[in-house]
Amino acid sequence: MRAGEVLGRVTLVTGKEEFLNERTVQTVRELVRSHDAEAELSETVAADLTLATLGELSAPSLFSATRCVVVRGLENLPDESVAGLLDYAGAPVEDVALVLVHGGGAKGSGTLTKLRKLAAVTEVKSEEPKASEFPGFVTAEVRRRGAAIDNDAARALVEAVGQDLRSLASAAHQLTDDFHGERLTADKVARYFGGRAEAKSFAVADHAFSGRREQALEELRWALDNGTPAVLVTSAFAGSARGLARYRGAPRGMREGDLAREVGVPPWKLKTLRGQSQGWSEAGLARAIRAVAQADADIKGAASDASYALERLVLTVAGLRDQT
């Protein structure tokens, strides 16, 4: 993107992935500041937006005529303000970059439809990545920093950090800084994470769903002692349960690549799912899903001891597999 693509235009940011939304907002701001170092940056929420406030935000200041205005929560735009916003978006001020951020969902979809029809509006969608796309995200992050990473290293980083884009981006940046000028390998990823890159939430879930309770408990204690948030553990369990359910429900005889797409996992994950699925029945998996939901509620406030809730989850899931 160039400054000319955002100034005198409206950038419409849509989607539920907050990290990607924020990156687009930051990119627009940087482009405006690169064009005019004295450019004014301002921000508001759509719920407070009126034609008058929009006029004030986009008006030139004493210091610079160039401005970047960010309006968040477009889905909460009052009905009486829609017409005024559409009028502005139809003929934006030349030296103003207006960024409208919609957090996804059906609310405010009518306004989105009308905005998309305007020539001065450019939409940037931030869709939530599929499970198979996270290693590619890591590779792109590393490339943004002028470095390169092996495919297995990108997968190892996802396994170590989890499927949170902000955490993955931060980890990728740290790796490129620590191994400046070097190609990132799986060995470097493992060394950076203390040689135990697998001892994270994904490993806890994998061991538990494979019936390996002792290993799962060991990995859980290591992960919690090293700062892994409890919510990432329940998230990993939920992801494993969904993956198993999709794998069991997928048509038989599919090619590996097609099966991976059907299940929503990278091809290398199929081997794990194949081994895990042999010990699960539909009834057992249903009970495991309920246990995950209960544990998630517990760590978010329903129980006082998150560590105990997670240990109980590990024992429950591993035990259910033993029973099937």
C-alpha cells in the first residue's frame, strides 16, 4: 500500500481477527505519517459518531491538513448517523485517511453493503485463519522481518506458541532478532523455547487425547510453571476435540491433502488424529467435549483453582479414552 491509496479514501476493515484488524489500522497510520510527519492522528468509536463529529475529526488543524481518522466499532453506528457517513465516504476529504473498523457479525451489515458500493472505499478483510494456515502466517511474519524459516520450523513454532496470531507474530519477531541473519530451523525454534518446544498446550491435549495421562500431567505442570495461560490449554483441548470429531466424520478413502482440508488441519496433523481416533467412540468424545467446556468455564471464574481444573480435565479426557 502507498499513501495515495489511503489519503482521500476510506479504508473499511472487516472481520473478527482483532490482531489483523489492528495491523491494518497501524499500516494506514504509518503510511499517512510517512507522507506527512506532522499528520494528525485521531480516533473515536462509531457509537459516538455524528456528522458534526466526523467533520471535526476530518477538518485540518493548525499544524497539518493531513489527517488519519480511525472509527472503531462500526457495527454500533447509530441509525441516524449512517446517511452522513455514507455521504462523506462518497466524497472523502483529499488529505484525510478515514479507517472504519467493523468487528464482524451481522450487526451493521446493511451499512457495510452500502459502503462497499462506493468507489472511494477499499475493504480489507481479516478472516480468522484455518488451522492449516497458521504455519504460513509464521512464514510471512518472518519474511516481513527480512528473514527465512523452514516449513517444519514454522509448524514447530505454531505447536509451541499456539494459534494466537499476536503471540505468533511476537515469537517470530523474537526469533529473527535472536538469530539475526540466520535461516530459522526447527532446531533453533526448539533451542529458543528451552529445548522443550512441545511442552505447551498443544502437547498437553495431544497426550491426553492419546490416553497418556502421566505425560499429559507432566507437560501441563511444565507449561503452567513456564507461564502458559490456562485458557490456551482449554483452547488446545477444544481444538483437539473438534479435530477428532471432524476426522471421525470425514468420508473414508480421501487423499491426504483432501482429508486435511476436510478436517481443517495441516496434513502433518493427520497422523496424530489417526492414532488418537482409534481409541474414541462418539459417546466418549461427546463426554470429553462437555468436560472441556466445563474446564473452560472453571478457569474463567467458575472455580477458584485453574490448575486443579486443568489437571481434572487431563485425567477426565485420558480416562474417557481408556474406557472406549
